[in-house]
Amino acid sequence: MTFVTETYRPKHTLRERFTDLLAAYRKRAAQNRLYRTTLAELEVLSERELDDLGISRLRIKEIARDAAFGA
């Protein structure tokens, strides 16, 4: 009679997975801060200042999102 015993070893330890999760959380938090900061800075600009930059007020959220999370 033959027996096969396989031992499952996860690719990452619990500590490594927790560290990765924490790093992902910190990255996302930094991206959200950048989005809110960029959005706030662009929203206070006047129409003339936005025109000088070549930005439509309708595109402010899109520009902030691209700046924070990538295009």
C-alpha cells in the first residue's frame, strides 16, 4: 500500500501577508490624500487661472484622479 503525504506551505507567512496588507493600505491612504489635496487646490482656482493652465472646471476631478492614481 502506498501513501502520499503532501505538506502545504503557503507562499507567504502570515506576517509577510500582514506586512503586504499594511503597505497596500498606506499606499492607498497616500493616494487618497494626494487626490483630496490636488482636488482642493484646483477647485479654489478662478476661471481665468484655470484657462491659463488649459484646464476646464469639468475636468478637475479627472485630473486629480490621474495625478493620484495614475492615468
